[in-house]
Amino acid sequence: MVHILRLCVSIDRQMRGDRHKQSNVGHKGSDVVYVIPEHSAHKKQPGLCLALTFHHSFSLRIIVKRMATDWVGSVVSIDCGATLGVYQGEVSSVDHVSQTISLKHPYHNGVKCPVPEVTFSAMDIKDLKFLDIQNKVNKTSAGKDTATEPSSISTGRHGQTNKTNHSHAITNSSGSISNPRRGSSNSRGTTQSTPRRSNVRNGGAGGQRSKNDECFGDGTDENLDTDFDFEGNLALFDKAAVFSQIDGASSNSHKLQHHNTQAEQKTQSYRHDENILEGKPVTYRQITVPQYVGKEYCTDTGLVVPSVPYELHKQLLAAAERWGLSLERRLEAVGVCSSQMALTLLGGPNRLTPKNVHQRPTVVLLCGPHVQGAQGISCGRHLANHEVEVILFLPNFVKMQESVTSEVNLFSKTSGKQVSSVKDLPMSPVDLVINCLDCHENPLLKEQSWYQSVADWANKNRAPVLSIDPPVSEQPQSVDAKWTLSLGLPLPLADKDSRVYLCDIGLPKMVYQEVGISYHSPFGCKFVIPLHSV
């Protein structure tokens, strides 16, 4: 089509002269003549340039009209800009006089139109793409094959450039085209390309076939059909002579022996938790006590932790105070370890986050007027510092120990709440109850009315209970605890459902030796570890 347009322009210029060279529209008689400049002929879509008629050449007008009908039946995509949108459909007619094109079974922006046919004017079309070609390409001359190029043609107005991807196609004897590569795709998923006839380069189809034969046809090796003689090629290698040379040289033999030794060493594999170097056998009983009470525990790593009687435990704490580990420092260490365990039981980082302000946990501390109660108050102060809602129960006494009074004064500076009556405790279940009611020195506290009422509240609240440093007693505990936390070394507690944990309160190794205990720390990298009954 491009060459026909150039021929039309050449004939028209010879007949008209130079007065119409720069104009796009000229009149002669009753015929309208459209002159397309030669430099922009390749930018016009053939289906839109079918209005060319020439007064001096009737036969050329017939050729142009004939080419317009060749595109009837093709599937096209017409872009009419942002206002009208994109239409797809099958070309039903092309009017070269009124410069219109009609589509049947049209789709507008991917949706089927309610009307069976839509007509477009050339002035409204911004871009046109051929999606499928239904007609066969005619041969240019009888008895000669014509090489065709499938291309995705995009026609635009106002000087838009075409984007054409060229690929050779194969023409069979019936004239149909076998397209090895697909072109542009429409909105419904079909992918086909538009064939366009062009001149045959490089010697025509014969030259193209010769190039294909050079690349893919000739040059195959006929010897590939014969079997390879493995035995014959293996016989060419004299293994005995080669190994005799290796065995004859002493240096080579030494190197070979050394290489075999390294290979044997490399075959030994180790797990990620095994040491390559041989170490001493592990001693799991690293703690020995002068008095065996018949109750032992073990850690997760298998270390044996024996229990000690309360009298020996009391001597150990007294020796620590003589060396400078005062009661106040011990209360602080117990408060930190117990609060860390409580925070873990409450959910740890999964619950105590800045994004979870509306679900702060609630902890109730039940403390008595003794050292064990002071340890619980220290734990509550650290929990309140970590944005936990703490409620401290402490009965009213006229005179309390100094350690309890100092811990209460520190707790009053936090956001925690202190109550002295069971009626002020919450009736709904809380997240955790920490029990510090019992005392090692005064077991008669259980007989007092405030103690029994608080113990009944804790058992009815159905919240999990953590007991800190409970005393050894032949009688069952008044408050059923789910977890028990011992200090330094465990006491021989009665077998029950409570899980025992051990916390490090910072006693030096020499302090243990002073009371006759051979001690090696079982804590490792932690300050609180679980213990299991042996």
C-alpha cells in the first residue's frame, strides 16, 4: 500500500505541476483530490487512506478501492481518546468517500456494546491496531511466492510513529500464512499479528531459505549415528604402568598416604552441638551439700541441684549479710527476678507493647508483715514500673518490720494501689496472683482471720498463683500455687502440682563454701531457671 501511495503522488505531481505540492487538498472539476506527502506516506494507515481518487487515472482508483475491501472481516482495536474510549470489533465496511469505518459485534472498553454495529469517522480515531486477519493475502504475481512480514500495526494521527515488529513468515501452497510469532493482543486474551506484504530482500525466498539451511540445515556430523567404542578407548589407557610409577616413587607414595589420611579425617562429620576437640566428661553433680535431705532436682541441661534444709538456707543468707550482701540488696534481687518471671507469665513482649495499651494485665499481690511480704512488695514495685496494674494487699498492723515499711514507701511512689481489706479486692478474675502470705518463722499466721479470708478469695478468684519463697510445711498450702519460686537453693518442698523455679539472688561462690556447700552455678545465661523433680 505504501508503494501504491508513492506512485499516486508521483503521477499526480506530473499532471498537476508544482502548485499542489505543499497543499493537502486540491480541487479539479467535481472530483476531490487528496495528496499525501511522500515523506509521511508510511505513517498513514492503509484503511484510512482509501479516499484517494484521481481524475486522470480511473484504473488506479479501482486498485485503491479493492484494497479497502481486503480488510473487511479483520478484527481491529480503535482508540478514540480518553472521551470515547477504546473499541474492538470486526470490520464490516470501509467507506473511502466519507472516511468512515464500521465495526460489527463491537466491544467498548472490554464490555460488549448493546448495538450490533458502530461507525467511526477518521477525525475521531487516535490509534488503530489490527488484532486478527481473517482474509488471505493475495499473491502479487502468478507462479511466484511472496515473502510476508507479520507486524503489529499501530496507526495514529497528528504525526504519531508506527511500532512494527518484523518477523519472517512461511507461505504455503494454498496462500495461507503460518505465523511463527504472535503480535499484539486484545482485551479478551486473543494474540495474533497482522501480515503485511513487502519486497523480498537478500535474493528473495530462495536466499532466505539458503540462510536457514546454513544455520540449521547442513553441517550435521554423520558419525553421530555410530556407537562410541568405550572398550577400545579404555584399552588405550595403561593403568598398570601408571600405578607402578606412583608406587615406585617414595615421595609420591608419602604424599598419597598423607592425602588418604586427610580424606579419612574429612569423612568424620559432627553435629552442630558437638565439639570437634575431645573434652572432659560432663559432671552433672556440680553442687554438693553437707546434709542430704532426700530431695533433688535437675535443670533442663541435666545438672543436679540438691535441696537444703531451712536451717542451712538461713545460715547461707546470714553469711551473705556478713560479707556485705545486706537484706535490702537481697530484696532488690528477689524483686527483679520474680518480676521478670511474672512478666513472662503475663505474656511478655506479645502483650506488653505500646500498641496494646487497652489490655494492660492486672496483678494482685498478697503480702504479710514479714520479710517474705517485703519481697513481694519489691516485686510489685518493679511490675508497676513496667505499666502493669498492681493491687497490693497488706493487712493493718501497728508495728511492722523496717524492711516492710521501706518497701511500702517505695511502692507508694508508683501507680499501684494498696488495700488492707478483702472487700477492696476485685471480684472478677485477674491475670495473676502473687502469694507472699506465708512466713518461715511464724506459722501461726494461718490461724488469723484476715489470712483465712484472703486465702479463700485467692482460691475462689480462679486466677493462676505464683508463690515466692514458700516455707516448708507438712501441711498443704492454704493457697494452691501453679508456680513456686525458690531463692538460691531450693527447699525440700512437698510433692504437688506446682512447678518449681529457682532464681539467682547474687550469692558469691565463697559464701556457699563458708557453710560447707560445694557450688557451681547452674543458671548459665539466665537468672531464673525451671527445676524438675528427680
